[in-house]
Amino acid sequence: MDKSTLMGVGVALTGILLGLMLEGGKIAQIVQPTAAMIVFGGTLGAVMIQFPLRVIAAAGRRLGQVFVDNAQDPNLLIQEMVGYAQKARKEGIISLDAELVNIADPFLKKTLMLAVDGTEPQEIRNIMTLELDNQSEHEDHLPRVFESAGGFAPTIGIIGAVLGLIQVMQHLDDISEVGRGIAVAFVATIYGVGSANLFFLPASGKIKIRIRQEQIRREMMLEGVISIIEGMNPRMLETKLQSFFAEANQEQPKEKSA
């Protein structure tokens, strides 16, 4: 689980709800199914108008990355690439053909397959860079789904508040009913502003980070395979690939000294 996300959610909700109760409020006062239906239903509808369904579905599948950090250790990938380099240096690049069946990552598998087939390094770079660009263009749309939801939700919340006030105006003869109705009407605004700033926009930022991590891994795979074709020394290759994850490698000495 992503500790940062869990702690952030806990701190935000605790601060808001505790502040509400210190002012004499009750959690039940902000639990309004009707307001939630207006805000979240309206926000979803607006997002569906802006983005194709396949993009929304892909963004939904990415949502789990906000709460779970499933990024693989980059050092494992580096050691895998160094292993390929050592084998290619001893037995030739064709020997890596036997390794293709064990490679799970489709990008690495395709890149290594082109290398085994004898494709020139520059041609491999051109082909796989084009694929990187296409994937990047598609992935860039995913966090924008949540950015858009964060922009729509507060406005939809205002619409919900106005709808509630319209109902209040029909009961001006009962002042007690007016006060309660106004309070309920503004719950929709809370839902809109709260969901935008506590979920949609932060989720967009976290997904951007996850996507960039994946892009760096693919860039490292491409650079590693090309370096293997060019006959780079495995030790030099390891040093070169570590530069892609300088921050992670800086933490290693601390862990070893501990």
C-alpha cells in the first residue's frame, strides 16, 4: 500500500471532521445521498462528454495506483539487463533468443526480439522511440480525466446547492424548514469542492508520477538493449542504467551501512 496516500487521506479527513465536531457539528449533517448523486453523477456525465469511454475506462484501471505502489525495484531490471549483456558477450546476441519466452514486459520483449533478429541499433531506436511516444500520448490523457473531474465537481456542487435553494424557496412560510433546507443545500458544495481537492486532483498528480516511472523504465530498457547490441561492457552498462534511477541508487549506501 502507498503509505503517503493512506496517511494523506487520514490526515485530511481527520482534520476536516474533527474541525466540524469542535464547532458543534455532526457527521450526519454532511451525509446527504441526494447531494452526492447530483455532484458525482453530474461530474461523471461531464467527464464522459469530454473523453472517450476507452480513456475513462483506462483511467479507472489506473486508479488503484493511487493507493498501491506496485512499481518494481529498478535494480532488479538493471541486473536483468546486465545478465543479458554478459550472455550476449559470451555467446552472441542470438543466444538471447532463448530468453524471450521468459520476459513478461512486452516493451522489453519486443525490443530484444528486434535485436536478436539483427535489426540495426539506430533502426531499433527509431521504432521503439515511436512506440514510446505513442504510449506516452495515450497515457497523458489518463491523469487529465481526474483533472477534469476536479474542475467539474465544484461547479456541479454549486448547481446542487442552487437546486437545493430552489426547494427552500418553496417553504419560506416555515422559517425552521428554511434554515434546515439551506444547510442541506450547501452540502452539495462541500461534496464538489471536497472531492476535487481531496481526491480528483491529488489522484491525477499521483498517477502522473506512476506513469513517468513506467516511462523511465521503458527508456532504460531501450537504452540497455541498444548498448548490448553495441557490445558495451556489462559493468559500464550497469553504471549507465543506474543513472536513470539516481535517487533510488543514492539510498542504497544508507541501507547497506545500516
